[in-house]
Amino acid sequence: MTPASQSETTQQGPRGPLAVVIVGAGFAGIGAAAELRRRGITNFTILERADEVGGVWRDNTYPGCQCDVPSSLYSFSFLPKHDWSDRFATQPEIQQYLRDAVRHLDLESRIEFGRDVSQVQWDVEAQLWTVSIAGGESLRARMVIVGSGTLNEPSIPKFDGLADFSGELFHSANWPADFDPSGKRIAVIGTGASAVQFVPKIAEAALSVTVFQRTAPWVLPRGDRSVPRWQQQLNGRVPAAMSVTRGVDFLRRELLTNSFVRSGRMLSLIERTGRRHINSQIADPSLRALVTPEFRAGCKRLLMSDTWYPTLTRPNVTLTTTPISHFTSTSVVTRHDPGGSADRDTTVGPIEVDVIVLATGFRVQRRSILSVIVGTDGDSMAAAMFKTAPTAYLGSTLPGFPNLVLMTGPNTGLANNSMLLMIEAQARYAADMASYLDRNPDAALDVRSAVMESFTSELEERLGHSVWADGGCASWYQDAHGRVTALWPGTTTEFRRRTREISLADYRVLSRPQ
Ligand code: NAP
């Protein structure tokens, strides 16, 4: 649609009704669109607030950004990529894959860029969603698929004085394209999946890097390697070769699930591997102690890096576990913490820096899109979801929000496998709902409260003794009460089976008021 025709429709009132509006053009939105197409549903549009596809893989451009799931598992099963350059795909290559996917699936004309969704409201009379876009336009649709992502709202801790800092300050997900670490004194707050990837890169050029670690993560050997040209060609010519690699990578990850859910013996093996990794890469006993985790492996996301520990031994890199007190215009001020680990760590006091990088993760539990989706009784999805624990039936649907599927919703995250497997399963589920609505023009599907309550109890029971709940850590996998609300408790195979189709027994069929 051209800008001219968009403004025309503004003057004429809401556009539509469309069969489906998809919010977001990352893997989730594109995967859902592909599945709609496959089922012959073509009356849909994708609203994307940025000017590019890619979601998190567009936003995270920090040096060294790379997937920590093998690339064999990082393309859609219906559009395999055979020529990944590395065993773990890099961010630019993943984003290019998504651009290519959009072209290949002929979705280019379906994506409307620069369209920031400001409200999604159910119209009880018309049984339609009204999707409002910042700037004034609105669309009507029978169904909405929310694919706007989970790890896309940076979490900025409320440190005293942070706003007064006069040097460069940014979050890892908002990496300035022209940032040059050369000769700079850099503070990095956080030691999660993002930090372990970019700190080794910036440390090569920076004058100094001070890493502020609150909790030491488990870091395992990565074993990355580039994929030789001959192997890429073989994968292209003999698709079975790639399928075998994908199958082996898939099974290895799938089989790990039980260990996390039951805190099984495999975790001790992982911990031994983690300790060996520390001991083989760090000679200094006091640094070894600082980086040795004090919780069970898997409780937080397992990290993989062959360069993290060697980087911490560089003369221009300091790891400090002394808690941050506040910031001044030029420094990070730490505080002595008698109850903490300050006695093992000599860095106390102001540390003068030129740059602060916040590698402090994302707001996962309360992403803002949930506040602007308003259902049948006028409540926002955030209000409905947070009455109890953040949950949705099969991570997808919520009572009072008919004809709406939340992609990568609560309890659909994975600790050990590719999210694309979950996204494809949810896309099929959403498209099955769209097909039903297509066949039944007067109906709407609203998941039964009892079905969701029983699903929520099942999750609590299955996750209650998982390492994510009992492993002795706090993480974004949990809500404020320590309940595991981000992760799926089973295998991806189970999730695929349970989301293969919409079971009408799970839903109330609403008919349009006469
Ligand atoms: P993260 O894993 O949530 O790590 C945030 C870090 O910041 C933690 O070390 C945390 O410490 C620290 N932190 C947060 N608030 C703090 C505060 N107030 N004071 C001091 N430290 C604080 O975030 P992330 O590294 O951006 O990764 C987020 C997720 O993105 C990952 O779990 C992963 O799912 C995904 N990711 C994936 C890849 C990939 O390879 N595919 C790469 C990057 C990210 P505590 O541990 O003490 O809370």
C-alpha cells in the first residue's frame, strides 16, 4: 500500500475488515504470515513499527551478536538455509535470511513499515478487532496475531545518578552504529548472554573495560567454527545432509528438557563441564572464585563462549562484583557490601569511565503491547493476565480476548532449543483459528476460562520443581513471585502436538449479536 492510499483510507474511517492483522515482522510475524498463505488466507496485513524486518535480530547489532542455537535449527523448516557461514549464525546473516524469506514468500507487499500499533480493541457488537496505529489510522480485522516479540524492551535499572552521566550511555540492544571503543574506558553492567558476546570484542580495542557482575553465569565451551564452502555446497545439493545435521542437533536439545524439568543428573555433568571450562581458561584462583556460579546450571540461561573467560584475564579488563552504589557525571561508584562478596574483590570506590553499556536484559513479564490490547469486558490483556500469574492457554490465547493469538506468549520460551520450533507450532495454531473463522463468518473463538485455569495448574505442577524454579537463582524466566512464567515445561515435540489444531472443545464459540 502506498502512503497516498493509506491517507485516503484514513479519511474514510477504518480500513477493512481484514481476515487477519499481524503485529510485528520478526520471525513470529513472518512465520504466521507464511502459514496463513499456506492455508489460502490472503486477506491479511503485517504492521511493523520499524522500517526493516527482523525483530530482535534487527535490533541487536552489538559486536559479536550471534545465535547460541546451532544454525541448522535457525531457519524455518519450510525454508531451510543450507549455506550458513558458521555453526552458530551471526546476526547479520540471520537478518539477511529473514529479508530473503520475505522475498521468497512474496510477503514484501504485505508488510506496512513505520506502523506503530497503539491500541487493539475488541468490538463486541461487530465481533471485530479495531487496530489503531499511532498517527491516527485504524484497521478492522476478524483476527489479530501478536508477533511483536518478547526480548525487545530494554530493561534499564533505576540506578541513582545514571541520568547525570555525561559520557556515552546505551543499552546493548541500542548499540550505536558508529560506536568506536578504541582508547575508551568502558563500564559494562551485566554478565548475561549479550555481555559475554560483546565484551570480548570491545576489549580488543578499549583502553579499559570494567565488567560489573551481580551473579556469575554458567558459561560452557561454544565450539564455534566456520562451515567450509564444500560443506555448504553439499548441504545445498544433498538436502538430506542438512536434515541429518538438523535432526541430530534437534534431538540432542530435545533430550535435555527432562534434565531441566526434573533437575536431573545431567545438570551435575553440565556443572562439571562449566568448572572445567573455568579452570582451563583462568589460572588466578581469586578470579576463578569470582566467576564460579552459586546456583544450579540451567537455572538461568546457559551461556556459551570460548572467549569470555580469557577476556576477563586481559590486563585491560577488570571484573568487579562489588555492588553499584550510584553514578556521577564521570564515574560508577561502588559500595562496600559486608554481606556480599566485596571481601573477595578489591575494587571499591568511584571508577572513572567514558562509556557505560547497560547489558541488563529486557522487560519480559510486562511488555507494553499487553497494556494496549483491550478485550470483551474492557480490561487490558496486562490487567487480565496479571490477575493471577502471567499465563495464556498454550501460551497463545486468553479468555476475553477472542480471535487473538499471542505469539511467543507466556510459557512458550525455551532454555535449550530453537524458538523457531515453537514459533512454527504457534503459527500453525493461529492459522488453524483463522481457517475456522474463514469457514464460519459469524463466529468468534474465545478460550474457556476453565480450560485456561486447568492449563495454568498443569504448568505450576510441572514447573514447580524444575531447575528454573528451584535452582537457587532469580531470572527473567520467573515472575515477581518466583513462578516460572516464561518457559515451556516440555519438549517442543509435545508443544507441536498440542498446538496442531484448535480443539473446539477448548473454546466458546461466540456468535454475532443479532
Ligand atoms: P540477561 O540475560 O537478562 O542479563 C542481564 C544481566 O544484567 C545479568 O547479568 C543481570 O544480573 C544484570 N543486571 C540486571 N539488572 C541489574 C542491576 N540492577 N544491577 C546489576 N546488574 C544487573 O540479558 P541479556 O544478556 O541481554 O540476555 C537476555 C536474553 O536474550 C538471553 O537470556 C537470551 O534468551 C537472549 N539472547 C540470546 C542470544 C543468542 O545468542 N541467541 C544473545 C543475547 C541474548 P543478574 O544475573 O544478577 O540478574
